[in-house]
Amino acid sequence: MKHRMFALVFCTALAVLALTIPAGAEAVTGTCGEGIEWTYEDGTLTVSGSGPMENFEAAAPWDDYRGEITKAVISDGVTTVGDNAFRDYDALQEVSIGNDVTTLGKGSFLGCDALVRIHLPSSFRVFDEECLRDCKSLTAIHCEGTFPSFRLNCLWGSSVKIYYPASRPWPVKLVQELEENFGGRIEFLDSDGNDPYIPEEPTEAAPEATTQPTTEPATQPTTEPETLPTA
């Protein structure tokens, strides 16, 4: 009888323990472009394959996990982040961009309020329209490549420092134009933290002379021309 009671208590304890330990959710997979697939597991969305990600008119195929995705990994081989791929993903805190991405698509990270920084590889070329618009917490974008294209409203509503490689500096004139166009909200620095463009302070006008010049104006010639000019 005692053995039976002990077995019953032991089994009950195991059942309670099993209920208190959450079982790991199985990975969910799908496709998002020709030769491109995605996997969601434990808060991380991974896109892998070779070639461009599909563009999405509205929701991406992983949108059911919008409130759970805290990290997005774009693996090597993937060349674009599709339009609207992570639009308004408020839980997204971290993004890892692979070495082959050239473009952040339209609205791809629009409204990602928890995203703090993003690192873009040397292959990167295009900030498409509204791709990082209204990212309220975004403070730093690290670019490894040459001067990219900044398209309409790509960083509207965001105040951020953009770092580019000190070993391959971006043209000062273009940096100057962008800082002026962004109204001072965006600051461009090289990877050593130097700012190549510092607006010049307006110079004061030269004071008016308070004394007469010390030299007389040149005198007129005292001789007439020897000959008349020829026709």
C-alpha cells in the first residue's frame, strides 16, 4: 500500500513539473522568394537562400509572429530585404544583415520602434523609400561600403548617426548636402567618429574705413596721344 501511494505521489509530481516547464515550440518555415526561405523559432526570424527576397504589398508570410519576433537574421546570399518585410514590428530589437544585401526595400523596417542600430555590409547600395522611417529608437547605422542612394523619406522621423568607413570616406560635398537636406536630424561620421563637414561660422563684415586714404589717386596723363587711332 505504501509503495502504491509513493508511486501515485511521484507520478503526480512529475505531471506538475511537466506543466511548469514550457515545451519548446517547433520551428515554422516557408518561402519568400525564388530560392529564398524563412524560419521562425523562439523569437528569431531567419531568411536564407540565394537571391532577392520577395516584395510584400501588405503583410509578410511571418506576420502571425509580428509581436514575438525580437531578432531578424538576413543570411549571406540574400541580396534584398523585401518591401514591407518588417513594417511596424514593434518587438524587433536586433537585425543581422548578411554580406550580400544591396537594398533595404520600401518600408522594410518602417515603424520598428525598438530597433536601436543596424549594420550594413560593403555590398549595400540603396536605402529605398521609407525603409527606416519612424524608427524612434534608432541611433546608429554602420555602413561598410561606398556612398549609397538615399531615397524619398528613407529616414524621415528618425534621428540617427550614420557611420561610414574612414578608410574609404564618402564625398564631403554629398555628406554636406545630406546633412542640410535632413535639417540636422542625421549626422554623418566616419568610423573613427570624425565629422568631415563642419558648417562654417558666418564671417563679420569688414569695418568701414575711419580715415582718408594716405595716397592720392593716380593723376591723369599729361600728354595727348601723338596720333589719332586708326579705323
